[in-house]
Amino acid sequence: MAFPLMGLAIIGLLFLGIRRGMQSSGEEMKKKMHDKDEIVRMMRSRLLLTADEVCVQLEIDRLQAAALLEELQREGKLVEQRSTSGVANYRMKGL
């Protein structure tokens, strides 16, 4: 009698855990898309943009900002330009 009840409790906990994980994943994707849209808006008002500037404007980690810029580059929205100091600058594609 106790084993089926324990099994049901475990299945219930697994279901709730998976559901919560899916919800948090969806929220992370929404935030990521919002941040990428903000970067594109910032690019329209500037000629070049660096990960440091994105970090300050969006109040996110520098590595996360760099990852978003690289992802936008892979999507074909941005083009990377390396300066002589080695800092990666990004500009809108076609400019």
C-alpha cells in the first residue's frame, strides 16, 4: 500500500519539476530575445558598439553581452570589426 503512494508522490514531484524547468527556460528565452532586440535598437542609434557598452546599457554581465553580440553576428544582423587594440566592435550589416 505504501509503495504505490510513494510512487505517485515521486511521479508528482517529477512532473512539477519538469514543468517548472520548462517555464524558467521559456522566461530565459524571452529575456534573451528582449536583450537582442535592445541591442539592435542601440545599433541603429550608433555606428559601432562594443560588449562593454552593451553590458552597461542592459545591466548584464560582460560575457553575456559578448555572447549576445556574437549570436546576432551568426544570425547575420551584425558584422564584427576588430580594432588595432584587439577590441571587437560590432556594426549593423550593410553599413
